Amino acid sequence: KMGDDNELLGASEFIKDRLYFATLRSKPKSTANTHFFCTDDEFIYENFYADFGPLNLAMLYRYCCKLNKKLKSFTLSRKRIIHYTSYDQRKRANAAFLIGAYAVIYLKRTPEEVYRALISGTNVSYLPFRDAAFGNCTYDLTILDCLQGIRKALQHGFFDFENFDVEEYEHYERVENGDFNWIVPGKLLAFSGPHPKSKIENGYPLHAPEAYFSYFRQHNVTDVVRLNKKIYEGRRFTDAGFEHHDLFFVDGTTPSDLLTRRFLHICESAKGAIAVHCKAGLGRTGTLIGCYLMKHYRFTAPEAIAWTRICRPGSVIGPQQHFLEQKQHSMWVQGDLHRSKQKQQQLRQSRQQERNMACLISSVDDMSIDSTILKPPSVDENEFREEDMIPTQGDKLLALKGQRHPRPTATVLSGFTESYISIQPVCSFCLANIQTEFAWPAVNFDQLMKHKLMWILHF
């Protein structure tokens, strides 16, 4: 029981007699039966303007590790654990997001169940999150939106805290280390626009295209999409073996339907992952990635905005938020049609393979030892120039991000875990057996026919 001087504003129960969330005016003292902890001054959002959250994926991971450790602690095993926050509306919203996301990820609660607990009883409503634009907020992103975005990302395997590399995330999100984040791991990466050459300009690190080559190759990035004006030569990527695409639209605005379709087609046709950038890699970049999330994973617009910001804070700005709301239904319809066509194509291919197999099997009887061995079958507005002298929204966001003090991070030992499959043109098993089993004159005709068929199927 807390004293009156703490002035409890509201409390929520997440695990009966074990885990709670509370809003208190002052810092309470832990007792023999209760352990209090607060993260308001530990996990701090780095704002651009009036934006204040949600906290990023690394902070959410560290919070979950912290809470799991407390719940598993022997010394706290008989105590109620209370995560408390202050009356500060911004800190309170971020604290509620943290414990709410924990409940979705680890307690397997639905976002709706969690949000009901957060607003139950005497709890007052939470301040909604806003965009990183300068000026008035025109779009509210709620804690429920963020929890639903977390659940949707979990369902599609976008993150797994059992093998999440938090040091790598924190390393590469820094401006001096490349300023990029995966939104859809292995598929879509958002990054700040490259410059003609790597240098420090007014204290801000700029990176040439070549600075990204090594990481992109290691992580199977095959395509680069540029959404801002041309300030570096695209052939610097193409000469290095990457596909480069220009899809310019003005900073702070929304893409046309034609440009959106072109972007989605590029993503759907790429052999590997796609790295997308505009000026700061936030507004235009986050908007088109949001369209992909809605089309291919049926995210709602708020879920897409929330997940993109959790991965890359500051993404999707001003009218771009309303644009995603307007495009949600059409993206869902296009996505359903795309998946339907894919299933039909897969079915046709499966049936064709079955017919081919039947033909091969029926022709085995006609094969002779003298049969011939089969052999394997052999953009105008982007003229090269520096950006206009008048600073754009992207310039201002980049400047603000560049002013942040570097955080000490552990050395990144390895990249994102990926499996690369090397497809060999000839089956070594079959080749070895052919070489050993069929040494002349000890030829077994049945075995020869069996392995000949295996050889054919490879090609």
C-alpha cells in the first residue's frame, strides 16, 4: 500500500499479485513485499522537434531484458514488482508503451487486452504520439496503434528478441556509422541519402555510396531506390553491381499513384533486399515503405506508421500520415490480388512439374545405354546538382540528428544473421556415384538408368 504523499494517479495489473504499472507523483520506497522501479530517465527519446516517442526497438529490447531479469530474480521472487512512471505526460506515454509491448511480446496478450488494462480504473488517458514535423500536430498515433504494430510485426517474424543484436542496431542507427535501419529485415532497409564523397561538413558526417557497399553485399541488398534529387551519380551503385532506381518526389509531399506502383513493382521484382533513401531517409522513405507494409502484410496505416517509427524514429511526416490512411484500402485490395495471382501461378507451376515428372518416368523405359548425355543449358528532374540552397525538411532533420552526442556502443562483431544457400549446378552425390559405381566394365544397368534420371532432373 502506497502512502498518500505518492498521489497514485492510476494503476494496472499485468500479472496477478506480481506485475503492475502505476503513475505516481513522487518516488516511492520499496518495501519487504514490493519492489518499485522507473525507467523515465533511463530510456529517453531523441526528438527532432515536438515529437517524443514511441521509444525505438533497441530501448524496447533493453526494457524487456530488464523486466525479465527482475521477474526471474530470486531476491524479488516473493515481491510485487511495480513499474512506476511520473505525471509527465510524455514520459508516462513511453513507459506505458514499454510495459504494454512487453505484455504483447512475452505475456502473449492482445493489444486490446493490454490497452484496456492501461486505461482501467482511475487511469487517465495517455498523450498520443506525434510526427517529427515542425508545427502543429495533425495526426495522433496512439499507444494502441503502437501495440498493434508490434503484434503485426511479431506475426510476420520481423523481430525476435531471442536473437536480436541490439549492439548492431544501435551502431548503425548512428549518423556517423551509416544512419540506417531495417524495417522489414532481409527485404527493406531505410537509410539517409548518400553524398558525392565522404566528409564531415559542419560537424555532420556525410557518406559516399562506396561507404555502404560492404554492408549491402553482406546483407544481400541488390537494389537501391533514390527518392530525392540527384546529388551523387547513380552509376556508382550500378558499377558496383547494384540496381539503382530514381523515383523523385518533392521533400515533405506524397507520391503519385504511378510512382507508388513503380516502387512496389521494384520491391516485388528485386532479387534481394532493397535499400531506400530520400534526403534524411525518414519522410518519403517511410511513406513508400508504409505502402509496402500495407500491401504485402496487411498492416493498417497506423500500424505501418507505428512500426516504421519504432524501427526508425521520425519516419512518416505531416501529410504523409494522412496519405497512408487514404491508401490503406487500395493497398489491401492490390495485395489480395497480388497474392491470389501468386497462388494461381504456383498452382500452374506445380501441375506443370507433375506433368513433366510423369513424362520423364514414362520415358525411362525407352532409354538405352547409348543415349546421348544431356548437358546443362548453357529520371529528368534528377539532373546532377547539389540540393537547392533553401534548406528542405530533410536538411533540417539531418542537421538535428547530426547534433546528437554519440553513445558508447559495443563493437559490432557480426551482421544480421542470414543463411546463404549456394546452388551447385551438378549434384556431387550423383557425380560421385556415377564415378565410383559405373567404372567400366562393372556397369549395373538398373543403377545407370536410376542415376541417369537423377542427372536429367537436375537440369
